Amino acid sequence: MLLPENTVWLGFIGSLIAGSMTGVGALGVFFIRRLSTSLEDILLSAAAGVMLAASIFSLLLPGIEEASAQGFNASGSVIIVLSGMMLGAAALAIIYRCTPHQHFRKPFPDSDSKALKRIWLFVLAIALHNFPEGMAVGVGFAKGDLENGLTLTLGIGLQNIPEGLAVAISLLAVGYRSAYAFSVAFLTGLIEPVGGLFGAALVSISQPLLPWVLGGAAGAMLFVISDEIIPQTHNRGHEGLATFSLLGGFAVMMYLDTVFA
Ligand SMILES: [Zn+2]
């Protein structure tokens, strides 16, 4: 059990570490010039699989446990977490509808200015989805459970590596220099500690909010997986590869969560 006054800091630092892994992935831009569409679909699907398992095993199930520990019966606990989940998904749906972003996909090389616009909207989409990821890590620590927080840091950090690489390579593809592409990708990862601080602070203000916030972070991630990543990794002819990469990512995170948390 962690002291409540430390959980906000741990949540911030954990989400900062996880977010920095985006920069580790983006370092690849100094070694690789381009990614094939199949490799990109594999990498982003694996990231989605990790996010999916993290939503279930690190957020929804602990959220239900937390609600029961607060005295709710089985049905009440599930309904609380599900309500948080729906609210989280709805919040992200509204943010996505109001933000002009490009779905997770490389730009078509149509006109230069169009390709540029697409790529920046893609960067924005990745940056946006890092907020609930950071929140997930922050809330994991805010629960007062160090193992859960560390597992989320590791899992979310892992799936940020391919995401950072995808962003940086896409910027390179439209003509930006490697150092610039790396810096922008790294910056998208720094959205995570903002989400982490937000989630951890929310829970430290009110412990009864915890099952709601755990559900909310899961709902926001599930929204991104279904609305962005699955459709976009299944429309270029690599559906089988994408599905099994998602399952692979899911397996890795399920293993981490079961063995270490
Ligand atoms: Zn992600």
C-alpha cells in the first residue's frame, strides 16, 4: 500500500516514463527510412492489443474490485465501473469529433500540401490518445498498488515504442528531417504525464471516485482501439496479420498483468 501523498507523484513519474518510451521508439527514425504498410499495421495492432488487455486486466477488473471494497454489491460494483467506462468513451468521442484529426494512417502521396495536412492530423490523433493512456498509468498508482502501477507503466510504455516509431517515420516520409521528426514524436509522448497527473490528482482528491476513473480510462482507451486502430489497420489488406498482432499484444499484457500485478 502506498501513502496517498506519494501516489500523485508516482502517477506522474510513471506516466512520464511510459510516455518517454514514445521517444525511444522515435529514435528508430535515425536508422530506418520507411516502414512497409504491413509492418506498420502489425506494430499498431500489437499496440492496440496491449491497450485492450490493459483496459480489462489493469483497469476494469481492479475497478470492480475497488467498488466492492467500498461496500457495493456485485451488481452495483459492475454498474459503477461500466458507467465510468461509458462516460470515458463518450468524452473521448466528443473530443475526437471536435478535433480535426486524421485517423491513424500514413498519408497518401497525393499533393504535397494535402499530405502535410494529413500527417499533422495523424500526429494529433496519436497525441490525443496518449491522454487516457497516461491517465491509466496515473490512476494505476493512485489506487495505492505499486505493482499495478508498475505493470501499467511497463505495458503502456511498451506499446508507445511502435507508436513513436510510426509517428516519426511518417514525418520523415513527408520530408521533415530526422531530428525534427524525432522531436515531434517525443513531444506527443509528453501528453502522457499530463493525463497521468490529471488521473492521479482526481483520485487523490476523492477516493470514492477511483472505480469511476478506472472505468473512464478504460472506456477512453477502448474507444480509441475500436474507432481508430482496428479499422485503420484492417483496410490495407493485412487483416490476418493485424488480428494476430493484436492477439500477441493482448497476450503480452495479460501475462504481465497476471504475473506482476
Ligand atoms: Zn497507444
